[in-house]
Amino acid sequence: MKKGIFVQLILVLLVLPFAVACKGDKGAKEVDCDTEIQTKAEFIQGFFADNSKPLSDILTKEYELDELQGFFGHIPPMEDYTYRNRRVGTYSSLSIDNTNERFPIECTRSWGDLKRYYYSVYKVKGGGYYYVFWITNESVTYADACFTAYLPPASFRKASDFDSLINGISTAEDVSIIDPTIQLDFLLNRGIVSYSLLDDGTTMEIEYARTLEMKGRSDLVVIGKRVIEDTGRRVMLSNILPCDLP
């Protein structure tokens, strides 16, 4: 069992160098679409990234949240891969081609200093947006969904919202009730942590105990939390362009 968990965490670490589409620079967060005019550019065959127009000028379709979550899952794909001990790039049902066939992609943004990181945006009926971050290999020959989140208007939490968490008792499932958009990272060098973007631009980082049984969020027990200001490349939601937030 210990070997299984170790292999599981190693797989996540092996994926990280190829997951550049899921990480970015904090500076990109401060760039607005109005000043980030960029020529439409193909980032993978048949798919283009364009930062030159606001979402209101691009998105023509709306989807029920249940439809999107039924396809992408109720937890982010990378987290699901970890529980299932699956390798990224083999879960072809969430490839960009299959995604586009089911939910035609109308808007993809690029971000980061070299504009090599990408996410797509869908409009949700009733308000808010659904974001899909893409993972690509270095040669950009494929793209799979790696992180997803639904942000309704006024969706970010305050640090005090997490005061009810109890070390040694509360789990990641409890955290996800407070913040449904949590991003869980499984790393050998740092352990298991989750990130929640707060309404003041800081991030709530929560640490979880290592466990031999890791089949879902209820198996991850909280052992500590802290507010951090500089998240660098870690928190994906912090890299959404300001004009793309609900």
C-alpha cells in the first residue's frame, strides 16, 4: 500500500514539468484584456488563443453547470487522476478535441510572460463562468483538461470563512464545502496542500496529513492552514485575466 501511494505521488511529480499550461506568472493577473491586445495565435493544431476581445464579444452560448460538471467531473481532472492512479495524457475523454466536440470552444486565453499557458472559458446559465485549464507537452502536440472551476459572481471567500476548520478532524471535503474551487496539489517535497483564492487577492493554503488510503477528499485530514500572499505559479485561478472574472 505504501508503494502504491509513493508511486501515485511520483506520477504527479513527473507530470508537473509537462503541466506548463496549468501554471503561470503572478504578473499576468494584473494585465487587463484592454491593454493585452494580442494577435490571434494557434497554440495547438486547429485551436487558437486570443486575448484581444472581452468575453461579452466572444461567448454566444450558455450551458447548465450540471452539463459541464457531468462531462469534466465534479472535481478537477488532475485531482481525479491522483485518486485513480491514472497518468495524464491517457484520459482522452477530456482531450481538447473531445471537449470541443461536446462543448464547442469559443474562447481560449493565453497567459504568462511567453504566452504559453492556456485556459478556455464557458458561460454558465444563471451567472458566472466555467474555466478549463489545459495541460500540454513541451512540443504542444496534445492538450488535456487538467484543472476546472466554476466561479459565480462574488465567489471568492474571506480568510475568516475557514475558521471553522479543526486540525486533525476536518477534511478536504469540509474545505470544499467552504470553497468549491479548491486546488489540491500532491507533492513529495511539500506534502498535500490545497489553495483557495481569497477576496483580497491573497491565498488560503491548507496542509493535509499524508495517508496510506487516498481515495477521495474525505481521506485528507487538515493539519494546518495559513494565508500566503505570493503564490507564484501555484494557484491557477490567480492567473485568470481580470476581465475574465465574473
